Amino acid sequence: MSYINENFLNLQESYLFSTIAKKVAKYSEQNKDRKIIKLGIGDVTRPIVPACIEAMHKAVDEMGTMEGFRGYGPEQGYEFLRKAIIENDYKKRGIDLEEDEIFVSDGAKCDCGNIVDIFAKDNKVAITDPVYPVYLDTNVMSGRSGKYNSKKGIYENIVYLPVTSENDFKPELPKEKVDMIYLCFPNNPTGTVLTKEELKKWIDYAKENKSIILFDSAYESFITEPNIPHSIYEVKGAKDVAIEFKSYSKNAGFTGIRCAYLVIPKTVKGYTKSEEEVLLNKLWNRRTCTKFNGTSYIVQRAAQACYSKEGQKQIKENINYYLENANIIKEGLEKSGYTVYGGVNSPYIWLKVPNNLTSWEFFDKLLEEVNIVGTPGSGFGPHGEGYFRLTAFGTRENTKEAIERIKNWKK
Ligand code: PLP
């Protein structure tokens, strides 16, 4: 008999994006003449920049020659990309890393999900609420949560750190001891950031409790304010307690190309039950070699091109385009009397739902009355109730039109 991993039965159906898709499909079926503007999911719309396209063409041609053909690459990523990462994303910020501390992959979602493999089942996990759902669900799948409490909308045994307007969307340190802490800044969904001083508190906590910080910095390139760290390793002590996740999805538009990387400094340790120290880098390397055969050569060449002079300039233009969209949304909503968060260091705008509506009630009204699709905050966790997420990843034309519709909307 093949017994299943029963932890999967403990997962809640993720109704969020499928419910949204169903509602939108139904509405558009019944209202074929309406133009629906989608500012819901976090996918990009700008095409891949020429520098990356050229690099991929070149790599494809190389693959068709005897000298240039490449089969299995190094599981951890090609040297040319790992070097470019170290030089551009770290050395320029005063952070020293070695090549074998970087692991190139096919996405931050996979990395965030797979990292749980190297941690024991009985670690206590802390997540912010609301949160990017991957952190929670992958821990449920691997048996680190208790049962789901449907009344409260939370799992037993998971420590939820509320982030709401009351605490400026900045999580407070847990009151109880936790072992694995997920932090994502700039934050999805709230769009907020933490300063070095604010991050330092987490690093001190992790050191004191021998915990690990899993720092998701997928939206790092949207940071515009000068005092916000672009990497957790800019903060003193982080190299002892933090793993960092980076992605080319949102900056270079690689959501369909797929490339990301993970940093595990060789100073980050985990512990055996008998409290012996073990390097997490070593465990992750072992896991990577066994379960992964490397990101495609062509894709890694595209990622490398993100760091060329041309590539950087072209990517910056795309990021500025999305940031300008964010500004249009933020200012437009504020002028219409909404309370708005995020959108300055992030492509996400997080707004307070007006008139005491629930997130889903607001979703329905926005869809039916002005034909705009967003994401209900409650879909990211119980403390997201009463909030709503709009994304700046749409086209300029649609973004402007959406805001005009909202401005003229009699709520
Ligand atoms: N991390 C966060 C916080 C995200 O919002 C997303 C995608 O929406 C990802 C990771 C996934 O990135 P990737 O496309 O590299 O898998």
C-alpha cells in the first residue's frame, strides 16, 4: 500500500487566485462589452530587455556547436553568474561573499519551498500575517504545523506575527522562542520595508535564540529610499544567522524564463539534537547536488546579462516604469480619499478597504462597478482582512485608466 504524506490533507485549498479567476470569468461572460483591467496577480508585463535577449540568442547558437555545447552544468550555477552576483549584488554594497555561498536556481518560489528540507520537523516557525503563502504551505506540507483552526483562520503551532497599520506593517519580535523566521522585505503584499536598525533587532533575536532568518528579497530592486538595506547582509551579524533569497523575476521580468539564487554564508549554522553545530551551506549543497541538475545554461547567460552596463540600464528603465505606475496608483487613490500603504519601495499598493467592507466585498464591488481586479487582503492571512492589494505591474495605459475609473467612482 502506498501511504500518503498526510500533511497534505492539512493544507487549506488555496481559493485565492482560483476564486478570483472564477469570479472574473463569470463576470466577463455576463458582461462581454466591459473592459476588465487586471491589477491582481504579481506577474510582470514588460518584455525581456534586449541585453538578455541577445545573451540568450548567443547562448542558443553556442549550444549548436561542438565547442560551445554544454550538457549538465554545475548544480550550484555557472561560475560566470555566481561571480557576477558577488561583484554586483554584494561587493558593491560592501558585502564579501564567496562563490560557494551562492546557489543559482530556477526560482525563489522553489527555493523558499525547498529550503524546509534541511530543517527538522519540530522547529517552531514564525511568519508575518499577511504573508506570501509559500512559506506557510511548505511548512504545513512538511509537518511543521499543527491542525488548522478554521474559526481563526490559522494553524496551531505556527507563530503568526501580525503586520497591520497599528504597527506600521512592521512585525514585532515573537513573545515565545521561535527557530525559523520568515521575513520578506520589501514586503509582499503590504509593500513596506525595514531599515537596518529594524532588521538588526531580528538578527540579535536570531543570535540569542540560535534561530535562522529566511530573508526573501525578491523585490529588492524596487527600493528607492536611501536608508533601506538592499540585502540583509548589510546589517551587522546577518551573515551568522540569515539565508537570503533573490530572484530575477520582478526586476528583469524572468517570471517565465525562471532564474533566482539563494545565499547561504558558510558562517550560518544549524544544530543537531545534541547541539552540535552544522553548516547549513553544506546541507543545502548536498541537497542541491542530489535533487537538482542546475538552471539552464541559456537562462544563466540571460541572468548574467542583467549585470552588463546595457542590461542594468534597460532593467532600470523597466523598474522605473513600474515604480511610476505605483506612484500613479498611490497618488490617485490618495486623492480619492483612500488610505494607502506601500508603492514607494515596492510594486505593491496596499490599501485600507473603505466603508468597513470586507476585502472580498470590496473585490466584488470593484469588479462589478468599475471593472477592476485586485487581490483581497484576507487571502494573504487573517490580518489582511480589511485590506486590498493592487499591483503596479500592469501597462501604463491600463494603470491610468484604472485610476481614472476609481476617481470617478461613487462608492
Ligand atoms: N517571493 C515573493 C515574496 C514573491 O512574491 C514571489 C512571486 O510572486 C516569489 C518569491 C517567487 O519568485 P520566483 O518567480 O523567482 O519564483
